Amino acid sequence: MPEYKIKTPEIIPVMIGTAGHVDHGKTALVRLLTGCETDILPEEKKRGMSIDLGFAPFLLDDNRMAGIIDVPGHEDFIRNMIAGASSIDVLILIIAADDGVMPQTIEHLKIMSLLQTPEVMAVITKIDIVGKERQQEVSNQVHELLKEYGFSGVPVILESNITGEGLGEVREEVNKLVCRIQRPKETKPFRMNIERVFSVKGYGTVVTGIPLSGKCVIDEELELLPGPHSVICRSIQKYSVDSSDATAHACSAINLRAAKLPEIERGMTLASTGVYRKTVSAVLSIKNVHESLPLKRRQELRFCCGTSNRIVLSVLLGKNEVLSPGENGFIQIKLSEPVVLAAGDRFILRTLSPSATVAGGVVLSANPPEGKKKAKVDTVKLEKARIAAEQGDYFFSEIIAGGFSVINKNELAFLVQEDEESIKIAIEEKIKAGVLIPAGKTQWIIKDRIVELEEKLRFLLTAYHKENKISRGMPFAGVCSFLGLDKESYPDLSKIFAGSGVLSVQSDCVSLKSFAVEMTAKQKNIREKIIGMLSKAENSAVALNTIEAELKVDMPELRIVMRFLTEEGVIYTLDKYVIFSKVVINALDKLKEHFKNESTVELSHFRELTGLSRNVAVPVLEYFDSKGITCREGKARRLANKS
């Protein structure tokens, strides 16, 4: 007899899920569709209802396999329901024909609407115990409910878990909706919110979940967050079948090495190393979907995102004191415990007591501004971030709504959360669009934040000028350090602020345009005398103690005036000598000319070239060494860098 091999099903990146009121037949329908029992907990069997999430493989047409999530319907387990709902691509809303639309039917649909589930269908179960008139009545109810929550025109199928009537139609419709789910090319690193954790004898710790993005492979090092804890992927199963990898949108069980069971719980995240990080604060775009409850300016709520739920303190952003039912707005939250979030994550907000779903929306930034309680909130920028997040441009949302004014290269992985090539493309696109302005080779300034940077510098320079009344401005190194920029970024920073109406940017410092140097008559006199002494010295220098002795001034006063002359570019102080800048520049020009034909120069030859005395030539050459222009080679010097 010929051998027939069963072809291994193709696992596709789609999750199907049920929702609906308790005891409306969700688990029974899943059992009929998959042949799997998803109520596996002893308490579930004892009480005859789902308490936690249930998972099963669903064999579709053409030997394809998707996952199905059975969520609990009882109001006491809404948090468990949300943990599963966040991964659903195709929703099967289930309503019993005898009960019709019930409270949890509405709440579940409200939640799925906030999570923006892409494909929806409804199944009216228990049609075997009611007449045709009641079936039509409930069908009308369901159509109206779906329309109210933005799901007009979705299929509504009549079905019986007892007789099997309508089951074929349910299967057919699920297949159609699954085919409509289109995934973009996967470029994000691996990230999986943990749904369950348990120990298997002989294997150790196992975590399960539905990866949001990327893939991981056996023996790969991963991060367990918050923490972070470094772990190794020891083995993988997808839908209880051994696999070489765990991929996005397919239910996976991952056996971890170097992971201890008490340290892991639902709500934690398993991820590629160095990409994702924990946060205790976020900026959110929200919609109040409650029928009557307004959201207060400051309020404690329960924040449900992915498989995590945390108590948060929410602060309404903008001028309004409340966010009324039906209104959209923005809030910043402070979480009771850290979680892993990213721009684009969708969430649900619930009141604490009485417990009710009140709002939901999208994360705009997981890196919000800090210490800005009194700062004016720019809701126009937040609206731009919201539109970007809704359109899938999470990088733009993050940089507009977040706390960054300057982006460093080493932060790109956290902000973009894509592979290296995608990060490079994202930066180039944002530069071309004028969103980012390069500042040196490894930093970028966010254009929409330039006004904020200017305001920060205005406060800094106001204080600086008060303490340094005869300084032309704050040295560029200090300005760059204050803004979190490298010194190499100063030329780009100068261009950015060139047209500022507030700042005056010079070659070596920054000042307020309104600032003018306030020298006393005594300081002006000292300045003129120093210039006179240097003029008499011509192509030489004057010792600092000589100036002090001849002018009969205290060294602190003298240093103040000399600092001003240095900032003006009039003098250099080299070791214990003061010399005109033009003398040093002239010496450098002659040295450059010499190096066109010669590779080295000795002190005696340098003195001949420049006419400088020995006690001045030595500190000038040492100055060139310190600037990286020349370097010693025995008794001679050569160019340190030919360019």
C-alpha cells in the first residue's frame, strides 16, 4: 500500500479571538472549531466558565494554521480578557440568542473597538432554544451594536453549538477574514509580552505568549524586562509543536535557561537585547468612551496594555479640567510599577471603583518630558504625534511627544525599534522632511524642539551674564554640554540659531542679543594698558607677573580683564606669558609654509622662521602640540595631521 504523509500545516501570523458575555457559548464554539478544550484550570472545570485565557490551534483551509484565543466573559475577569484581546486580529463576537446583548457583550466590543481590532464578525449562538422571531430580534440588536462601535456591515451568523447549524458558515467566514489580514515586512526586533509562566520537569522555566514583533531562535540571548535579566532561549514550541524559532503573531512557548520561576510573571516582556526598555511614565492619546463618567484632571486609573495591568496616576494635558464622555484628549501617566511600552502600543483605561472601562487609545511616547509640571503643554504637537501614531509612524510620534530635544545615536534603537537598515532609512527620511537637523555626526536636533532649546539657553545665559558681566558669552563647550550635545556639533548649532531673535552665536561662545559687556572704568583702563605693553613688545610676549607688577593691580582683577581680551580674540595666555593672538597666528602660517617642503622643524629653525625669542617660541610650540597641530619627534616636531 502507498504511504500517505500528513503535510505539516503552514503557521500564519494571525490570531483569532472570541469575546462576549459569560455563558454565551464562546468556549463551546472554540471546541467545535478546533477540537481543543481551552478551559484547563481546575477552577474553570469546577465553575463551568472561563477564568483565564485559553489558546488553541485553528486549522484553516489549504492546510494553514492560525491561533485562537478564548477570553473569559465574566466581568470579574475583564483584566484577563484584555490581556488576550490585545493580540486579536480577527474577532468573533458571541451573543446567545436567549439573552441577547448583555453588559459584557457591550464592554468587550468597546474594548475591541479601542484596541482597533482589524476584522470583526458576530455569531449568535443557542438558536436551537429560541424561535425565528427571537433570532431576528437579537440579530437586529447585534447589527445596531456593531454599527454603534464602528463595525458596520460585518457578518452576523446564526449558529448552534448543539445541533451544529451554522458552524460551516462560521468556519467559512473566519477563513475569509483571516485572508484579509495583511502584514508588512517584519523589521522590528523580537518582543513578546508574557501571558503564562510555569515549570516543566526536566526542562525548567517556560514562558508563553504571542510575540508582537520579530523572531527569536534557539540559543539566542534575550532580555527579560523589567530587569533586565539576561536569559537564553533553550527550546521553542508553536502550537505545541517543536520549532526552530518563535515568530510574531503566532502563539509560542519558550523554554528559558538562566530564568527563575519566582522572578517571572504575566505582564513582563521577553525581548531582543538592547532594544526595549522599561518605563514608569508615558504620554497617551485617549478617548473617553464611558456613557457618563468624565475623566478628571488628576485621577488614579488601571492601565491595561498587552498582558500587563498597573495602577497609574493620570494627569490630563492641556487646559481642560475634565475629559467628558465622547471627547478625545491627552494624558501623562505615572505607573505604580515599571512596564515595557513603545509608541504605537494600544491600551485600555479602567476606573478602580466601581470597575469600568472608561477610555483607551495609543501610546505616543514612552520617554515623556520630566520635571515639567508647570511647563506649558503644546497640544498641537501632541495632535501631530497622535496622527503619526495612528498612521504607523511611531518614531515621529516618539520624538514629537517625548522628552527629547536632542537624539543621540546610541538611543536610536530604543526610539525607532527597527533593524539597523530601517533605522538608517528612518533618520534619512526625517532629515529630508526637515523633522531632524544633524548636529555633528552622531546627534540630531528635533526641529519642533528648537524653540524649547532656545528657551533653555535663555534661562541659562541670563544667569551666566549675571555672574560674568565682562564675558562676551558662554563658551561653546559649556553650551553644548548643557544641551547634551558633543562639542563637534557647535558649527551645526551655530547655523540653527543663526536667525534667532534671542541668541547671539559667535565663533566661540553664545550670548543673549540683549546683553552688552559692562566693564568698569578701571577695567577698561587695565585693558588699554595691557594692549599698550604688548604693542611695545611687538613680536614677543610679556610675562604675566611683569604685567601685574607694572600695572599694580590684583591678580583676580587682572585675570578678569585678560579673560575678556582672550574671548575677544586679542590675546593668548601661554604658560606664564601673554602674547598677541596675531603673533601666534602669524607663527602658525609660517610653520605651515615650512611644512610644505620639510617634514620636521627644530626649535632653532622655528625661531628663525618666526623671529620669536626662545622663552616665547617654546610655549608657542607646546600650544601647537596641545591643539594636535604638531607633535614631538626627538628634538624636532612634525605635523600631527597633514590635513
